[in-house]
Amino acid sequence: MGVRTTTNEMPYGWLQRNVRSMLWLNRRNPALIGHEPCGLSVEQLGQLFPFHARLTADGRVLGHGGSLARLGEVTTDTILSLLRLSSPEELSLAQILIDPELAHGRPLLLESQGGLELSGELLCLENGDRLLVLSPRVETLADLNAAGLTTQDLALHDGLRCRLFTGSMEAGLQELMAVLREEREQA
């Protein structure tokens, strides 16, 4: 049985293991204790996870990435309506925030009010906060642009970024090959 992956080809446990490593380092470094989650500043967290939301168990927004804000206003009143949980279907985002074990090891699929699908995970931080880390689910650069986003809205480590560029290059090469075939046939 293969490794389960997201649409961005990132193993599901990868993010959780790396954030847990950062949390472990946070515990071991007295200079970081009591500061930002994972020992990262708000700006660093936003750069690392542009589609993140840091929430309390009751859904109060403590912070969010700039790219998530481009989907709509991200406030305590709007976060639960901005993002609709589409998988696991039997649960609501509010239920998962209260009891994250309900979604442990399962991918979350959400949909924004504008119809953009997002996939990701919900992580529990040591202080009890929740870190919702998401990435858009698009197939092409045109799809990303249609959602009002650019590659600058994606994290540098997001597998989607690489896939979009590779797909764009492949499409360009196919067009070039078609032109070359046509020229060869005419000659």
C-alpha cells in the first residue's frame, strides 16, 4: 500500500512531523518558551504557510496568512462561514476545531465562499491553539489566476507551485511540438 498524499503530492504526515519538530525545538530553547507558536514570529508563520489560520478551539481567529485573507475577510465571525468543510463529510469545521482527533490523519478539504477548493491539515499546538494549514486545489496556472491568486500566494515549499510550473512548461512544449510538426509537414 502506497503513501497517501495530498493533491500537491506531499505525504500527509510530513507537515505534522515538521511542525512537531519545531515545537520540540521550542521546548528545548528557553529563549523561545512563551513566545510565538513553533518559535516562529507571526510574519515567519505567514511566509511559511500563506494559507494558514491560527485558531482557538472555539474558532476564534488568532492570526492568518495573507493569502487566506485574499479569499475574504478572516475574522472570528467569518472563518467558519468562509471555509466550508467538504471532507470528511460527516463533520463540520467547528467539530474538528473542538476535537481534532476526529480528523487525525485524514485530509481536510474545504471550500471558500468563492468556490476555491483548499486541502490541508489541522494541527494542535502545545498551547491548545489550532493551526489550520491549507493549499489551493487547482490544476493549472489559469485556474490559480481565475481564483484571483498568483504563484506568489503559494509557499515556496508547496508542491503545487512546482506542479503548476511543470504543467505550464509541458503545455508550452506541446504547443511548440505541434508548430514544428506543422512546419515539417508543410516543407
